[in-house]
Amino acid sequence: TIAHAAARFDNADVLQWIVDTPGLGTDFVQVTSRRKRTIAHDAADADCVGVLEWIRATPELGVDLLKSPDDIGYTIAHFAAARGHVQVLQWINEQPSLRALLVKQSKADGRHTIAHVAANSGELDVLRWILDTPQLGPPLLKQVTSHGS
């Protein structure tokens, strides 16, 4: 949708326009893709903290939209980790109501954590950030998937 395109390119002003436009509105910005990806997933995937902050600050969207997993259980933290977006992970960590996303496991792919998706993608900066983040650190890096790897 145009909302997903706006989110991917850090255009919170376009998202606000969509919300304010009769016939579009809040329901339209909450439409998910076939894989149940939201505008928040697109923003995290594209390193668009401004859009994530806009979602958090928009009462009709807020934390509920930010916490929504896609069809395999990937959260905005998984998307950020896979792309090496430490800035997004740091922003998530600074939001008390979102911190749990940093340790959430997917429901598919062997129950991957953000550490697994970062390792799969070769994102050393994310792995270093996990190591240096007190509430994550080695315990998250040592988690084993349901496949035993």
C-alpha cells in the first residue's frame, strides 16, 4: 500500500496525511501485507526510526502495532537485526513497553531470536550490540533454536 511505501522511506508526514484523509484513515495504515507485515515491519527493515516513533506516538496505532508479529512470528526487532539496524534495536531497547521484543523467538524457522537472524545475515554490529547490552548479552547469543542449532 502507499502506507507501506511511506513507512519504508521514512515519510511520517505522508502517514499522518493518510490517517487524516477521509476514506483512508487509521484503518488503512494498519493494513498488513499477505505475510502479515505492517508498516512497522517496513520501517524497521529500512532503518526508519522516525516512522517507528510516529507509530508509537499515534494513539490509534501505538505499541500494539509495534508489537505485531508477521506470519512467522518475526517482530520489528527481527527485521532490524537482519538488516544490521542497530539504531532501531537501540530505539526498541529504550522503549520499556517494547524491550521484550528483543528476546522474542519467532514461531517458525526453528524459533529464531534476533541473534540468529543477525548471524544468518552476517550482521556483526548487531551481534556486538547484543553482547554489549546488559539485559541481552551472552545468554541471548547462546540460545539454541528448536532444531538444536
